[in-house]
Amino acid sequence: MASESATISSNKIDLRFDSLRSASRKALVCYVTAGHPDRARSLDLMRGLADSGADVLEVGVPFSDPIADGPVIQQSSQEALAGGMTLDGALELVTEAALDIPVVLFTYLNPLLAGGDGILAKSRAAGVDGILVTDLPVGADSELEDWLGSSDLAFIRLVAPTTPLERMKEIARNGSGFVYLISRLGVTGAQQHLAADLPETAARLRAATELPVCVGFGVSNPAQARAAAAVADGVVIGSAIVHAAAERLENAFALTRTLRSALDD
């Protein structure tokens, strides 16, 4: 499996976080659903977010049963599937986008398994730098975890806010790139307020690992992003960007620029 020692590498995710740390800056991780609002605009969205200040791009693979996602991303996934988007199609978008920033493939397990044994190498060749599998917790399937952790992709792991310290250490030991801290229980989606116990949870996780910690789920505006980044190494913005892009791509770019300014301030 992957481990914290894997951070000493040439992976673009590691290099990006090293660069940000040296500059005392926080990471802005932006999520998009591949194929949403449609294929052409999805490609423009990926490039535009990188140009607007994103440090890492999460590319979500549309899935028919996205149980971890809230209504905004569920809707985007349904629309992308209706438009014919697949895992292979998502990888083609990554290749066409040819981004300078790191790309993380955000997916459920079933599409990966359907992709076959060579899907990780294929993803790497397409320009993917890391992978996050939402429905494969540490210890659930050691063979699959070894498969994912031994590839050339950073293996991003999720940590829930209720996770005990020793479990946090175990999760971090079996991941690389960064750790994705879920800010609250439930599914993805914009929220009015961040969880009151987020600072304590983030401090506990940072004590458990040397990997960068990024906070996601419910972070949707500049004030929340600034507050989350104050206790972590970066923030993940998903539903707010997907919602903005559904209205107009420029809305998503403007939001990203505002978030970037908030983090840099």
C-alpha cells in the first residue's frame, strides 16, 4: 500500500503542495463532473479553472448511484451520463485539457473495476496524477487497496470527522498525495456554516500525519474557504463550482478567482 514515504516523489501533487508550503500559501482544490454541463463546456471548464487559480483539479467520473454526493453533484452526474460520458470519456477530457496543475480522478469503485486491470496505468498515461475512491475505506479490501496504492497514482484517502486518532493514523499511512478531511457528516453540498468542531478535528488529523490535509464537503464561499484553510493545508470546493458552471462557465471562473483571493489574503 501507499504510505507517507510516497510523498518523496516526482508526483505533481507532491510537487504542488511542496511549492505551496514554501510560499506559505494554501491549496485550492476544485471539483468538476466530467461531461458537465456538456462535453465541450466540461473541457473549457477544466482549463478555465486552472487559469483562474485552482491548484489541483478533481475530475469526477459520473456514476449512476453517487451515494456520497448531494443533489447538485448528483444532478450533474445524471446529466453527464445522459450525454454519454464514461470513465474512458473522462480520461479523454483530461488528456485534451493538458493541464499544468495536478489532476485527481474522483470516482466510485464500480467504474474502476469495470475498466479492468490496466485502468490505473491508462489513467496515468492520460494525465491523471492521483485517485480518490469514495467507497473503499481502509481495511475494506486489502487486495484492491494494494492495487490502488502500488500504482504510479497518488492514493487520496478520505477521513470522516468522527474518526478516532488511531484510525486517522492508519488511513494516512495507507494513502499519499494529501488527506481529504470531510468537514461534516452527510453528503456533499453547500452549507450555511462550517462544523463548529472542524478546528479540533483538523488539528487531530494534522497530528496524525505529515501528509497535507485538505478540507471539503460544504465549503462553498470565500469566507468558509478562508476559515477552513486556516486549520488545514487547503480546501476542496465542489458543489458551488458545479452549480455555478451549470448557470454559466464564467460564474465558475469568477467564483474560483474570488476563492483564490480569499485564500491568498
